[in-house]
Amino acid sequence: MLISDSWDGTSRIWNTKYMICMGIISGHHSDVYGIDNCPNHFFLLITSSRDNSIRFWNYVKNSIEFIINFKNFNNDIYNKYKSLGKK
């Protein structure tokens, strides 16, 4: 299996043995810059996008289930920890 991300806001899951797309993850509103899976739960996928969101997905039996969205993740982290950079 191979997972790719794209500028069109989607990620795709590929079967490399048969060279077919097994599923399309859509839901971001901008470029998808990163995708990863959880080492302990291979079918738990995490995507990040230029739309400032991180989304968690569950891929089971050829269906993709949206789990959670961290919208405005960068702004929330910055606001929470910006005082740590001050001396």
C-alpha cells in the first residue's frame, strides 16, 4: 500500500500490487502537505494541510471514515506557547 497527498486537497491510498487507487481522502480545503500513519494502528491516517488543519482518518474495509479535525492548529499552538519564547 502507498499513500500519496496532493495539491488538490486530497490524499489517495494505492494498492501497489495491482496498481489501483483503493480510496480517496477528501476534506481539506487546500493543499495536503503531509500524511502519516500511526505505527501501532496502520489504518489510522493523519493528514495536514495548508488550510491550517490536521485531520485524523480511519481506513477500514475500503472505506475512509473521518475521525477528528484540529482546525487552526498552528494559531492555537502559537497562542498557547508564545510566552515560552519571551525572556
